[in-house]
Amino acid sequence: MPECRHGFGDAGALVMEDCSVRSAATILASVREQEARFELLTRALEQERRHVALQLERAQQPGAGGGQSLPMAWQQLVLQEQSPGSQASLATMPEAPEVLEETVTVEEDPGTPTSHVSIVTSEDGTTRRTETKVTKTVKTVTTRTLRQVPVGPDGLPLLDGGPPLGPFTDGPLDRHFLLRGGGPAATLSRTCLGGGGGFPDEPRDVPGYGSLSRGLGVRPPRGGPPGPGPGDGCFTLPSRREAFPVGPGPEPGPPASRSQPERFQAEPYGLEDDARSLAADEEGAPELEPDYCTAARRRPDCGRGLRSRAYEDVVDDGGELMEERPPFPATAAPLAQPERGSLGSLERVVRRSPSADSARKEPRWRDPELPEVLAMLRHPVDPVKANAAAYLQHLCFENEAVKRRVRQLRGLPLLVALLDHPRAEVRRRACGALRNLSYGRDADNKAAIRDCGGVPALVRLLRAARDSEVRELVTGTLWNLSSYEPLKMVIIDHGLQTLTHEVIVPNSGWEPEPNEDSKPRDAEWTTVFKNTSGCLRNVSSDGAEARRRLRECEGLVDALLHALQSAVGRKDTDNKSVENCVCIVRNLSYHVHKEVPGAERYQEAEPGPPGGSGSAQRRSREDAGCFGGKKAKEEWFHQGKRDGEMDQNSDTLDLPKRTEAAKGFELLYQPEVVRLYLSLLTESRNFNTLEAAAGALQNLSAGNWVWATYIRAAVRKERGLPVLVELLQSETDKVVRAVAIALRNLSLDRRNKDLIGSYAMAELVRNVRSAQAPARPGVRLEEDTVVAVLNTIHEIVSDSLDNARSLLQARGVPALVALGASSQSVREAKAASHVLQTVWSYKELRSALQKDGWSKARFQSAAANARGPKAAPSPGGLDDSTLPLVEKSLDGEKPGGRDMIPMEALGPDGYSTMDRRERRPRGSDPAGETSEKEPLKPDPSRKAPPPGPSRPAVRLVDAVGDARPQPVDSWV
Amino acid sequence: MSYVPGQPVTAVVQRVEIHKLRQGENLILGFSIGGGIDQDPSQNPFSEDKTDKGIYVTRVSEGGPAEIAGLQIGDKIMQVNGWDMTMVTHDQARKRLTKRSEEVVRLLVTRQSLQKAVQQSMLS
């Protein structure tokens, strides 16, 4: 979950700065563009103008303070107009929460919000600047719009609702008007003031055009009773109000101190800019799909969202806040301290670019210091609190130092306390700030949020909030928090029920009591669902107790599986929510055979030696009643026995019949889920989803209980083996690994073993070969993957002469020998040599091998070499990973406490998968925060050496060296 | 090409228009890409700034459409048909480039030689 920066408007500022670089042609082009956009705004502008006129007519309230404040209002309007540059820069303040959410999906690193100004070199050698950000020009336009509201071409405000102004009144002109000062200003400001009392509703009639009314409403009514009205909107234009560059002429305004309160009534920053970006979209790129381009991703959403919110603000919050705002200078907000008594702008806050600063020599408002911002969180005035929190959110964006300081200055308890504030706006802002503060590798902030009761407060807020934006913020924050190991159980304790029942179940489409008549509902991939599933994904990796809690949380498993089913049904399996869901169920499938209540009733006796025939799998000791009676089961085993003789087409599986439908965690290991996972493996193009689905099959086929037996058979019956074998060709390393291990587990079933031996051997050998000599640079498989593939080969050639023959036919021996000789990795070399030893152990094959020129020494020297200088002595001389699967899993159980940290115990080639983050040793992870990253990101920590004496130190070095995923490279 | 998050980026770009080549069912561009925000940027051999998660041209097939159009190995793709490519996942970039409905893709690419050329021309 990344942070959110307020807005993306930097480009505009830069462009203004660099005007000198632009060629005349570019300016012309840009002017044309703006012209077009301006047309769009003209209509709304006109409406506003009418409104203003109306107000003016009725504004016959010569209030006591009227004369005093009039020039002030004018000043504000005009001054805003003068600094389009700084306005644009201030536009970076607006909040664009959707952007950040989307960044989450892509990857939990916030990425880099960029805007690009590029210089295009045309073929004729001329250069010109273009911009990749569509927003910029639009921003400028709106600035102008504002400019023109009050001022007609004759320097008078247009009050008659006449035709719109010529679009290109420019800065100098306005300045000119400003210099003229008084007359028109007075009129205009009276206009604004009049609105305060008389016509509260008018601006709302202008859909999507809140900005202008707010612009006019900048001034709250003074001297009269404050009331809802156009003044409401005055909170929404902070940036404009902050942007007070010094005018070139005498200041017509009142003493600066008087204007202070208004400067910081600021509220949702710069809504206009987002609205404008929407307009830009409409024109700009007609085929925008929200998914694919950053620009598109941001704008449609935030444009719409903010626009509607702006609207609400006028109606609700704004009004309230307004009423509460104490009368004028008494509560000068501390933020806006003028420097040297002059007017300035906040731009430095937004753009710290030194060049920009030096370019504009004007004095400016001093940026509030962090302690001041934090102090404002306690300010008695709610809008100040809200603004301070919003500003804090902005400051914290990708700024670890600020985050740290906020913690040191004890800002987090303040923000957490604001989560229970009566005003929605304050809660929302506080939560936004917490989301940014909770993001990052620095776990201390997360701990601090926990220590002041942040998790329960967030959960309370989630329960109370109906507004989806707040819910997104809360779940986003929880997602961030959930990446911190010690917080996982806290989140489970306080939030699991709420997250499940407030978000997961309603969004999944699952209904506890389905209506027979109605079609099952589909899942909705809302951001809230995505965030929540991400959070649960993280907490689901917290060990056996966390898994138990999640499995037993009523409705959770049902809802997740329903959501996945719905994703498969709609062929919508690539998104992040699906990925999160699969990862959760994969994690919950880990060790089901040991952890679910009553699991012991289903245990099978110790299976035969690895590769023992299917018939060697003895019947489970318990009564078979639960799954359809002994008869069914016996039948099934006979079936299994016969499988060897039957061809695949007639391979059937009598699944146990249940007396009642499975529900809850039982669903995790019902053979029916096999089809779901196989569908995902077939459909999805998201390799995290692929990995997780393969991992789920791997987990489910691992245990030595009857359900695992059924699962193994079900994979075959559902034609899953070819699907898995095909994925061995995946270009994504971890998919190959998960699939290889799954195949290894599946080959515990004798029939599967035969099939895998005949059909998968070529692919497996191909992987070995590419491990030894990558087809292309940079596509070498990771060590873990190579070892997994080798172990799978070992498994399927063990105890199966036919499979060993297949290996020979696939020309696996040269590949293995070459790998053993050349690999830098001890584990790889060792695993390869074990396979070779196994092959050599078949006396029937020796003659064939010798005929090919291989000698016994070759096989043994490979093995000896592997154990040679590179390998530290390890007990038994075998890499753990080559031990039979099931025994190995039992080994893992024996040492006390190992079960609690399964992945560490089993190591990367263990036979069950979890999210990789699970493998990170607790507390000792220097990188921290891995869970916020996509699993495919480099994650050095996950290779941390598992405990145990058998892991040579050398390997650690190797492992760290290999830790990065290979870069993906695609032909297009 | 290094940039600070949230700050604008200035780059010298070249337009490259590639007409896809039809090979049976497929339309091919004849180059391969690496990078993306889901990839490890430090392994990108072409980027100057090793935190740059942009999309880079990793290979260009000889005589292929991309080479004909003037695309070069190591070019950073800024836009594809107007779509931003500086903040996309690898797969998104690939999909954006391989739309079946589009026979022509117009790229904005940047490379260091371009940057230098412009810098020099501005200095002189």
C-alpha cells in the first residue's frame, strides 16, 4: 500500500518556468489546446457569472464590516490570478487518493509519480517541448477561467450574464486591473459577500463546477451571521488562497494578519485540478482504459470521485465547518505566518525544487514547521485539524525522514485520536495521513500506531464509515500495517471479524444462505476489497495460529473461494484482488492435514517408501463414515489400484460423498477446489496468481491424509497434469518452482508418477538444461527452482525404472552431469548428483549408459564433487530436500516449535508453499517490510538461511547472490 | 534520467513509428522489452539510474520492423501511442505494444545520445 501524494500537478509549474525555452510554435500549439479546453469551461463559467450577477443585485447588505473587507476580497481574487505558475504548483497539493490505490495494485511500492515534459526532436532538427501529462495545459486554462470571472474586458466584473469573455485575458491584464484597485473590486467583493447570506443554493446548481463558486466564495461573510451558502466552498481552494505572490503594485489588501484565517480554511485541496483532469481525459485520449496508463488510471477515477465529493462538501461538511469557524481574526490559524509582512505562496511546500524557488524571487509564506503542523492537529477548529492532517499526509509522501520526525514528535497518537473525531472530514484526513505514515520499510511507525491503539481505532472507523473513500483509506492503512510481523496477530484479534463481514463477504458475492432462485452474485473487485484481501494475505502468513483463526473465521473461506470461482467464471483472473485471494487460500491450505480440527481422523498410515506404489498407501485407520462410508473408500482404492492398467481416458475417481455440503475451512481441501485452481492456472496471466494456485495444489497434495490422496487423484482426473506440465515452461521462475514442487507432491500417487514420468520429463530436463546453459542471458533459473526441478526428477525416477528410462531418452543425463560439474551452487550440484546416483542404481540401465560413453566414475565423481570442497559437511551427506517428501514433513514436525515457523523449517524447497514473506526470519530481517512489496520484487531476506546445521555457510553466500528474480524480457 | 518522485522529468525524446509485421496470426514489432515497475530495476543493464523502473528496449531483431523504424537497443520507451510507459508493469507495457487492433505503434523513446545532443546544442 503506497502513500498518496496530494496531486500531480508539477508539470504545470515547470512549464511556466521554462517558458523561455519554448518556441513560439509550441506556445501557439498550447494556446490552441487551451482554447479548446476553455470552451468546455465557458458554459459553466457563464452560469457562474449569472449567479454572481444575481447575488450582486440582491446584495444590498451594507454590513458593518463590509467596507473594510471589500478590497480584501478583490485582492484575493486578483492575486490568485496573478500567479498561474504558483497555482499550478500548488495544485500538487490536491489529494488524489485513487492514484495511490492504484499504485498499490500495480505494486506496493508507491512508484514514482512523475510527469514528463519532453523535448521532441523532429526530423527537421527543431526541438520542441511536449508533455506527456495532459493535465498541465488544462490547469492553466482553469486558472484563466478564474481570472475572468470577476473581470470583464473593461476591467469591470461581468454581472449581466453576458457572453463569456474572450478566452485569453492574460496575466498582465489582470495585474493591470489589480493596480486599478478599488472600483471593480468593491463591486465584486460585494457580490461574493452577498451570496453568503442570500442564496445558498445557487452554486450547487452548477454540476461539476464547484470550483468557480468556491473561488468566489473564498471570502466568508463577515459581520453577518455565517451561514451555508456559496461561502461553503471556500474551504476548497486553499491552494489558490495560499498562492499570493506579491503583486507588482501597491497592495490594496488589508493588513496581512487579517487574511490569515482564510488562508487556512483550506480544505480538500485543489479539487478543481482533478475535475479538470477529467476534462482532459475526455478530450485527450479517447481510448483510455483505466488499467493501462498511469494517466488514465489516475484521472477518470479521481476526477469523478473528487468531483462528487466536492459537491458533497458543499452540501454537508463545508457547511458545518463553516458554521463552526469562529469569527474572524480570533483564530488566526498558525500555519500562515507571513514573512516580512508580505504575501507569499506555499509553493515551496509543494515543490522543493530550488531552481523554481530561486526563479521566483518573491517573498512567500513561511512553510509551517512540522511541530506547528502537529500542534494544529489539536487546534480547536476542526477545519484546521483536517487541513493539518491533509498537509501531513502530503509531507509524509515518500519522505521517510518526515515520517520519522512525526513519530518522534508524537504525532501518531494525535492522528489516531482523530480517527474517532465526530467530523467525517477530520477522520478522513487523519486516516489519510496515517496511511502514508504507516507505509514504508520503517516498522517503528507501525509499532507506534499499534502502541496508541491504532488498529482498534481503524477497525472502529471501518465499521462506522459508509463512505467508500474512508473505507479505502482504512483498509489501505491496515494493509500497510499488516506487513509488520508483530502487528499481524493484533490485526487478527481486532479486525478479522470486521474485515471479513464488512468487506470480504459482501464484496465476494457469497451469500451464507443462497437464494435458490437467484443467480449467485459475482464478486466486486473494489479497492476496499483489494486492500482488505491484501491485508488478510499478509496476516495469513503469520503462522499456525493465524491460519487457524482465519480458517475458523465464519464465512471467510467460503467467501474467498466464491470470489475466486466468480473470477474464473468471468475470466477475470489477472487482477490483484484475485491474486490476494488465491494467496490467502494457499496460505490457509498450508498444513491443513495437521492443523484443521479433526485432521487426525483422516490421517493415513505412514506411506510407503517414496515412490511406493499407490496400492501401498494403506487405508486410513479411522472410520470412513464422514466421507461416504468404507465402501466408497475401498472402491476408490481399488480404483487406484486398477489405474495402473487403465488408460487415462477411463481414469475415474469416486469422490467421497458427503452427507452435507462442506463449508468453512473444509472447503479448502475438498477435491472440488482442484478444478478451481486448475482454472486459475489455465486462465490467469498474473504469475503471482499462478504461483499461488500451483502452491495451493502443492500444499493440498502434500499431506499424508486421505484428502491429499483425493486431491492427487482429482488433479489427474481433472486433467490437471498437462496444465501443470505446460507451466514448467513459464518464463517466471517462481511459477516453475511452485509447479515443479507440486508435481513432485502429486507423484506420490503412483499413477500420477507414471504419467508425470512420461509426459513431464522432457520439460523438466529442459529446465535443467537451461539452468546449466541459459538460452538467453538473464533467464537462468534461480537456485531454489533448479533444486526443486531436480528434486522432482529425483522423485519421479526413484522406484520407477520406466521413468528413469524416460530421463535417459530425454537426454537428461548429459544435462545433469553438466549442471553438476558447472553449477556454482552446492545444492544444485548435489541434487543433480543424487538424481544421477539414482539412475545409476538401475542395473538395467547401466549398459545403455555405458554404451553412451558414461562410466560409473562419472556418476560418482559428480556426487563426490558435490560433496567436495564446496560443501560443508552436512549430516547424512544429503541435501534435505532430496529426502522423501512426506518423511521430510514429519521431520519438520519433530523439533519443538518448528511447526510454528514452517517455511523456515522447510526451507525454500519445502514441500508446501506460503507467501514468501513467511520465510523471513522474524525480527532479524534487515530489509523489513517485505510484505509491502510484490513477491516478485527482489527480496533478499527470503533467502535467509533456515536454521539447522545442515545448511552450509557457503550456501548463504550463493543464495544471497542469486536472490534476485531474473529480469523478464518479452518479445513484442 | 534520474528523477525525484513527484517532480517533473525533462527528457529529450524521439518519435519512432513502427509498422507491425504480420507473421501468420501474429503482428510483430521485432524488439523485446525489459523493465517495468514490477521488475528489479537494478538489473537493467541499460538504465543510467539503477532505480529507473521504466521500460527499455533490450533487443532488436535484425531487419525487423523496429530496426527499420530506428529503434535501438537501450532506448527507454516513454510512451506508446500516447500511453505513458514510465509507470507501468512489464506486462502492461507488453500488452500495450501488442494490441492486435493496432497495426502501427508510435513510440516516444529517449536515449542518452539524444539527451547529449540536445544539451550540446543548447550550450553552443
